[in-house]
Amino acid sequence: MRASSPSADDLRELDADSAVARLAPMPDDAIAALLHGLGPGRAVAILDRFGAERRRLIAQAAGRDDAEQWLSGQHWKPGTVGRLMEPPPAVFPAEATVADVIEAVRPIVSHTLVTYVFVVDEERRLTGLVAFREIALARPTQRLSEIMVARPFALKPDTEVIDAMREVVSRHYPVYPVTDTDGRLVGIVRGAVLFEEQAFEISAQAGSMVGVEKEERLTTPWQRALKFRHPWLQLNLVTAFIAAAVVGLFQDTVNRIVILAVFIPVLSGQCSNTGCQALAVTLRGMTLGELKAGRAGALLAKEAWLGFLNGSLTGLVAGVGMFWLAHHQGHGQAWVLALITFIAMAGSCAISGIAGAAVPLALKRLGADPATASSIFLTTATDVVSMGLFLGMAAWLITAA
């Protein structure tokens, strides 16, 4: 029995490869119509999964505007402004008159929304722009150089979408010109398209922290979901072995003071949560552009201090719990164990706060997505530090005794 054709809403719920599997048997014009309803960012992501010849046929079956936009940014990295570009519909030299512009764009506006007229020099460097409403109000004999906004704001095609959104967050223009490093106009990107793509990137960030690929959807087949997730779980297992090795180093200490085993998960969970709080705030600041150059040191110091204060307050409660349990079991050094618990909690939470801020900063410095599996690396760091400090001080107590 042949599966029914998907709708645009169906495709939004599928990862790109699964969407291609549903679309492949359909005619090219039907695929083009569905992709048109998805928006440029999602359409390009799905179109990329088709072979070059089929991609060309689908684009050919679409309207001219869609085809140009889908194919013009193919050589740019996914997630960048270049992938969302479309060719500028109205480009003129500064000496062109308003009458010239109106005559030239008349056949264009019937099928393309023209918001701005872009002014370039003989080498196609962007020198200005004119809002189309200004064209309508100007005298026919006026030149564009007389009414244009000189040196307009422009994006770069290799800029990440999240970074681009930081630059445009206070501008809210309907269309942004895109220029290369030499200032030459290479395309435009519409503000609505940027915001749509940003929403997708932000929605994927929470999953990226724990190794869930941004392509995965609720309806992704289990085979593909397994392929997406399993490598990160193997990495998590390796890092868990590292934490387990720390406990193994102090196996004799745990055997002699069995009560320590009760508080290991308490300490680990508290430190992990402290680190995740710092991680969430750091990622939010990086996404919104709040983390300026040279502010990393201040951020690390703040998170260390917050971690220490929170660790001290929760350490008091944990210390009381340790004292009560140790005293109830007749341990002769209940007060010392309580103090060790307090110190371990305060110190580990301080270090966890530093780690929560440092992990995404380090990933970005290495050129990786700051959110990618950051929770896995953070959990390892907090477990190693908290268990090492707690059990290390307990081992010292045994040695001193």
C-alpha cells in the first residue's frame, strides 16, 4: 500500500533524511511546492540531502525566486547567513535616476517583494540603499545618490545565524544586505527568514547539551534516532568510567567508612546541578551576545563565588545530615565527617561553577558548538572533582587517625 503524500506540517516534524525518504517518490513540482511552504532554512536543509541532479530538477520545477534562493547558497556552511541568502532583486549605480529605477523594477515587483533598492559602485561594492517608499515619493529626475542612505548596515555570508541575530536584534529591518569581505553585494537575507532559523537553532540547543542532534524530531524513526544518540552515549560511558576510576582509587577508604557511600550521590548530584546552572547562564549569555571580549575572567570568578556560597549553604545541611547519620551509627568521628562533607560540598560546588562556565567557553575556543554535549563533559568534571575531594579528605582522616 502506497504511503500518502506528506504535508508541510508533516515535514516540519521529520529530520531532513526522513523527509527526503518521504519526498523522493513524489514528482519534482510537488516537492518544490511543499518545500516552498517550509521556509528557506528548512527547505535548503532538506534539498541538500537530494543528489545534485535531483536537486537541480526540483529547483527547476520551483518558481524562479525559490530556485535562486535554494541554489545560490549551496557552497556556504549550514547554519550561516549565506545559506539563507537570495539574489538582490534591485541593484543600481548611484547615478541612476528614480525614473530609471521605476521602469526597471516594474516587471520585477509583480513576482518579487522589493523593499530596498541597493546602490553599488562599478565594482559592485555596496555604497547605499533606498527604501522603495522613498522611490515612490522622490522626483523622477532625482539620482539615487541624492536620496540613498550611505554606508548601510550589512551582514557577512559566513556569519553564523545566532551571531547575525545579535547584530540585528536592535534593528528589525525587513531585509538585510549581505556583503563579502571587500564590501561587494553578494545577496540579501530577509529578517523573517533569520528569525525563523534562529528559533530552530535555539530549540535545538537544549538537546545538543546532552548529545541529541538538532536534526532529530519526535517522529524520527528509532533506527535514525539510535544513530544520532548512541555515539554520545558511548562517550558518556567513557567519561563515567573516569569518574568511577576516582572512586576506585579510594575503594579502601569507602570499605572502612561505609557511610561515605551514602553521601557520594548526594554530593555528585548537588555539584552537577550547580555546574548546569552556570552552564545554562553562560550559554544564554553567549547566544544573546552578552559575553563580551575580556569578560570571561569576570564570569568565571562570579560563578566560582556563587558556587562557593551555594555549596556552603547546602553543605551546612548536608553536614548536619552526615553528623546525624554518623552519630546514629555510633561513629566516633561524626563531627569530623560532618566538617569534611561541608568542605567538600563548598569546594566542589565552587569548582563546578567554574566548570559550568568554562566548558562552553573552551568548546567555542576550539571551534566547536558551545552547546554540543557540554553537559556530558561538565558532568564528568563535577563528578571527578566532588568525589575526589570528598573521598580524598576522608582518606586523610583515616591516615591521620
